[in-house]
Amino acid sequence: MTSPLEPDAATGPRTGRPRRRRVGTGGRRGVPLPLLLPGLVALAFLLLPLLALLVRAPWRTLPDQLSSTQVWQALQLSLVSATAATAVSLVLGVPLAWLLARTEFPGRGFVRALVTLPLVLPPVVGGVALLLALGRNGVIGKWLDAWFGITLPFTTTGVVVAEAFVAMPFLVISVEGTLRAADPRYEEAATTLGASRFTAFRRVTLPLIAPGIAAGSILAWARALGEFGATITFAGNFPGRTQTMPLAVYLALQDDPDAAISLSLVLLTVSIAVLAGLRDRWMTGA
């Protein structure tokens, strides 16, 4: 005979209520066939083109393909311009993300939509818009040319501008999300202790959102490195001056497919490295 307080296998303590069974996550569960088949098809659809790139790669001639002067010029220009575009995105994008996350103003939602517009805008359209704004006869470009003698289209600086235009939204979204997750009371406490808003941002907020800034910077850098449409439209395709790696791939595909595959492998390697660097960030966010 058991005590009224002694637990029972079926009902737990003598309360008359059945015991709740905890369902573990390690048990085997069947996968529904209507979900399994489309999932496998989607996986094959995403992986097969990449596997085909590896299978058809000219491994024997790969060192010779990648040692040409034109390839190294394109690679160097891509790395330098992507880094410069990321720096521009940091200087301008982090303050913009702070404004969107920490301040209230009329039309903030509309401004946020405009900031994210380059994410869905066709890159060629972005290049045309940059030409109309910053070209020699553009809305702003004509004044830059007349007053300062600055011409952006079809220059290396134009490559940086085009890449920053398409890459900055990635940084802004990442930093804004991190700012919204951070507790604003730390900033408020700093201001009550006599710190200015900018000092609180520099000494308190920036260390808190550093992981988000790092993740956004990597994403922006990778997006800038792979930019094609806006670059070729706004900056052209001049070897040694505006020809980046994606443009070199496009040009080589018409004359030398093996060289195009070799260049594509370089960009694929960089993309995998970026994903590996962001894996911990994704796992933490999940």
C-alpha cells in the first residue's frame, strides 16, 4: 500500500491527475513522404549545379588558368573594391541602422523599405539608376563634374560605388536586427551618468552589437565580391580598371570556357569560406 504522497507510475503524486509524459527530441520519428520527396528534390536542385562545376573543372590546367595576368588583375581589383565597398557600408550603414532601430520619425517604415529595395531590385536597374544619378549628365554627377572634376562612371571608384549600393542593405539589416535585440537600457544608464548620446553609442552600444556588425560586414563583402549587373552597367568592363572577377567570368565564358570554370571555382571557394565564417552566427541565432 502506497502513501498518498508517494508518486505513482501512471498518475504521479496522488492528485488524481495523469502524469505528463515528456516527449524527447532524440526519438525516431517517421518523415512524411510528401515532405521528404520535395525536400530531396530541392537539395538536388541546389547542389547539382555546384557538383557539375567541380566535375567539369579543368583540374590539370587549373594552375595555368589562374596564373595569368588578367586573372590576377581581376582578383586583386575584386578584393580591393569589395573591401572598400564594405568600408563605405560600415561608415554609412551603421549610423543608418541605429537611426532605424533607435529613433522614431514619420515614415520610418517607408524609409526601411527603401533601404532594403536594392535587395530585390535587379542589379542592372540599380546600375542604370546610378548612371542617372551620378553620371556626367546625372542629377548629382553633373555638379560633381562641374565643381570638383569628379567622374565616377567607368572608373575603379565607380566599381566601389556600385558594389556599395547593392551590399549596404545586408549590413543595415544585420546591424538593425542586432540593435533591436540589444537592451537600450544600457545606453540610457550611460546617458544618466553624464555620457553624451554619441559617447554612449561608441563606448556601450558598439561593443554590444559587434557580432552583428561583423556578420553584416562579411555578408556585405561577399555580396560586393559577387556583384555583376550594377558594376558592368555603371563601371563597364575594362581589364585592370573595372573588370572584377564576375565580369572576367562572363568575358571568359564567351572565348575560353575552361578559364570561366576556373574563375568560378575561385568565387565558389570564397563563398564557402564566407559561409563557414558565418556558421556560428547562424547557429547562435537559431
